[in-house]
Amino acid sequence: MSHLSFFGGVEEVTGSNYLLEHKDKKILIDCGMFQGSRFAEEKNFEPFPYNPKKIDFLAITHSHIDHIGRIPKLYREGFRGKIFSTRPIKDFAELFLSDSLKQLEDIARDFKKEPFFDEKDLIGAMNLFETYDYGEKIDLGENFYLIFRDAGHILGSSIIEVFINGQKLAFTGDLGNPPTPILKPTERISNADWLIMEATYGNRLHEDKLKRKTLLERAIEDTVTQGGVLMIPAFAMERTQEILYELDELVKNHRIPRIPIFIDSPLAIKATNIYKKYTDYYNQEAISLIRSGEDFFRFSGLKFTETKEESKKINDVPAPKIIIAGSGMSNGGRILHHERRYLADPKSLLLIIGYQAFGSLGRRLLDGEKEVRLFGETIPVRARVRAIGGYSAHADQEGLLEFVSNMRETLKKVFLVHGEFGAAETLALKIKDEMAIEAIIPKFGEKFEI
């Protein structure tokens, strides 16, 4: 008899953490940090609802902090099992967890607590990693094994298939939104008995994916015409690289004016260097460009500003200009300095290209907030705010339903996770009505027999 318990990423899009117990083996799928609001962040300081010393394995779907951010805390509290991931995800995990150390110190100070992990915990956790390729069998013993499949969400991201005594569970992590620049499409999964699937966009459809480059081009042209600044809050991994890929083509085909473009994110620069290591994970179009001598991470007008001094000098460059900076939800990072400077400017434009969690500054700006507090100042929001949903790295409702339909003949249950309740509820009703499959929205701590 096996059991599945949910300890994060339920009725919210953060803190993913699921525990699968089979005989005497215990395996976690993801161990993410809670983000997006003060209430969410405070949960990170609480003890795990299970004994980390008793966990044998941890498998990671991908390296976003809401899926990996508490791994060093797990190590601090006694975990010494094996951690499984693909090769790129290990590199990204080390990069993003190292980067989160400083932010963690700030959060801990705000809560008047000690940080819940430090550099020593991070080093210890990284020493537990074992990496595997897509399709490779990871044997855990007693008819119990895992296989990673390409989720198409970020470079190296995985759907994790878990095989137990002839049954198959599929943990989607975050599913991609193909077709996308650079990445291969999401692998089709079939014959699963149990599906644990994200519901981030369970109640929404993205714009036509093929129009997203046109919408980006229009945003740039509008900003140039106005003589303003185009600010793009972007996640250091995937969104930044995809936008660079698109900008490279727009610049080289003379579809946009030649204006300064800044990647103002040390983290994005380091993530881009990791991208360059793993070209075997690219789609065929991107591989063909590389073979032809193309470098879509370097083109005329593009400048990487890694140091604080370089970042400050962006202010001296007259508009129009484009600034791509982290964080993607405007909840930290250098984008806040640019928003403080330019949100009050009606000629400028803030372009949202990724998911904005409830409570984040990016979400509040997208919802039309007219003034915000930044660095102790009240900033009136006069800049235009626009969103391009087609750049989302997450499958929309249509994509999620199509993913389920591939295994509708075998599925016993679908568990909807990593989605706000309204999104998950809408998707659950669709799955029940259109496919007659039971779809459950688990609550924190709920345990199910598998």
C-alpha cells in the first residue's frame, strides 16, 4: 500500500512539496519556498510536517525557487538521502539557491528570525545530487523507479513518472507552453494511473502564441514613439533567454529601431551562461541556428550590466531604451530601481511577460494599482502597464486539458496543484465534465491512498 501527501503548492502557486510513501521508502517531489506575500514567506520558517531524516529520496521537477527553495533547509533538518534531477537543473539549482541566500537574510531580519539555511547547508545539499537524462531509469528498488520526461517549461525541466508495482504516477511540475523559442515541446505522457498536475492557468487561455513576437514588437515601437522606457520584469531563467531570442530576430531583420537594450541582472547573465552549456537540450530550430554560427544571446545594441556601477549608468542613457531586469514579479531585484524611476512617467511602459502571484507587486500593478511604495517612497503609476500572456512558460487551460486527454483511458484520479483555488476549481470542473475523470483539489496535509 502506498500513500501520497500534499505539503505545499496546494490552493496556491508556491511551495511545491509532495510526499510519496511506498513500503519503507519515502520520496519527496520538489521542496519549494513559499513566496508572494508576507504570510507565505513566514511559512518557510516552520518545521517540515514530516521528519527530514526519514526521507530517502528527493526528485526535482525544475529549479524555480518555488520548487527548490527549501532544499538546504531540508538538509539542515537532517535529510541525507539522494537528490535526483537533470544536468541543467542541478546547475540552475546551485545558482538560484546561492542567489537566494542574501534575500533570505533580508526576509529573516524582517521576521526577526534566524535564516532557515546558510551556505554550509547549501553546499551539503548540493553534494547529494545525482543527475540523469530524460528517459533514463532511476531504480529505487522493490519494483519502484522513476523516469524524467521533458516538461518543456524551462531548460532541463521534467515531468516525473513514478512506477510502483505496475502503477504509474505522473508529477507534471510546471508544464510548458509550446511552441517556444529554444525549448523542445512538452513530452506526451500516456497510461498514467494517477496524475498530479499544475493548474496555474486552469481558468485562462493565453493569446495566440504565434502573435507574441508581434505584440513585443508593438510594445517596443509604441515606447520608441513615445520616447519612453520599456521595462520588462523577467525571471532570470527562460523568460530572459526567450526574450533575447525574439529580440535577436527583431533586430537582425530590422523590425524594430536600434535602441539600447540592457539585461540588468547578474543572475540572468549567469543563467544565460548555463544555457550555453546545454545546447543538446535545445529544439531543432535553435540547434540549427547555432550550427550556422548564430549567437542569439549577443546582438547589436545589447549590453549585459553585471555590476552595480554598470546598472546605475543605465540612468545616464537617454530614452528610448529597453531594460530587462529581475525579478519577474517585481518582488525584489534591480527592476524595482527602474520602476521607482520610470513608473511615474506616462511615456514609459511596463511589460508583464510572466505569471504574477497574488500579493506580488507585479500582480498589483497588473491589476491597476495607481500608486505603489518603493524604497520608502510613494510612486504614482502613470506608465502604461501591458501584459503578453503568450510568453508564459505555463500551459493554459487548453494545453492542460490536452495533456490530460492523452491518458484519459487509464486515469483513476487527477490531483490539481500549483494553482490558486479559482483556477484549480474551474479546471477540475472541465476535467470532470469533458472526460468523466475525478479531479481533486487537495488541501495542505491531505493524504491519499494510491
